[in-house]
Amino acid sequence: MTGSTMRCWPSGPERLRRALAAFALCLLLPLAALAEGRIEHAEIVPGEEGYVVNADIDLELNPRLVDAVNRGVSLYFNAQFVIERDRWYWLDEQVAERTLNFRLTYNAITRSYRLSVGSFHQSFDSLDAAVRTMQRIRNWVIVPAGELKLGTTYRAALRFQLDTSLLPKPFQVTTIGSRDWTLATDWQRWSFLAGGPQ
């Protein structure tokens, strides 16, 4: 008697399940590589104009980004901040959402780096000094004091990232799927009591 073996192929639904799992893994891999920096410290404190955010960010430009800025390409970064309040009867309430935009450029004539935050501009002799200044957020007003209920606990979230959507169009095409152009921190989340000790 002769024996034979036959390779067993997965059924149609099993193949579909495996294909979807592989696709989901491909989507998650870029997200795992996304967070290349971190927020070392973040806090919300009452200020003269309302509640302000202070944060220290640890983020290093890779050689590709350093080369781009040294060749005259402006790099854009943003800090995103969100305040939410729990609601037991509905979705959480988003109390505030703010974005702080940075523009980092190099001037070949003066051999200096310029950091712009809104209408404020500052020049630096070195790229390292400009990046360090960008990574120290101080007294960023995120919500007037009257908009938060005293004694209420809120959830805050902050992240910092390179914004490739503002790059020149040829660079935007280059950034698709490129890890060199993906630079961001994870969301830093914490709770705080409005009007209470921070």
C-alpha cells in the first residue's frame, strides 16, 4: 500500500483572515517607528492670561533633516495640545484644542538659523541652539481661566511633530513612506485639577 500526502491549503475565510492580519501589521509598523522623540516634562499652570503649558521635548533631527535645512529647505514643526473633560452620559467633551507652529530655516548669506513662532523670530549661530530653543515650550496660553470650572478634573494631552504637509510639493512626495521624514513624539497624557495645586 502506498501512502500519499496532500498539502492542505487554508480555506477561503482563513486566507482572508490571514491577509487582513498581514495588512494590519503593515499599517502598524510605520506607527511603531513614528515616535522617535519623547516629552520629558509637561505641565499646566495658571498664568496671568489663563492656563499655560510648559514642556520640555527630547527630539533629535536625523542627518536627512539636518542636510535638508542646511540646503535651504524650511522645516515646519507643531506642538498639538488638547484638554478634555469626562462626561458619563455622552462622549468626552473637548474643552480646548491648540496648535503651536514652528518654522526652522537657514540663511546661507548670514550663516545663521532662524526660528519663527507666529510673528516672533529669533536667529541662532547653530542649528543645535535653534532646535534646543524650539524644544522648550514656555508660557503657551492654551485656555482662558474662566473657561475651566474650578475643582474639576480635566485630561490633557500634548505631542510634538514634524509637519510635512507644509513642505514644498516635491519634498511632500519624497516624504511618503520615508522614515527619515517621520519625526514625532507619542502623546503625553495627564490629568489636572483646575484651580488646584498642579
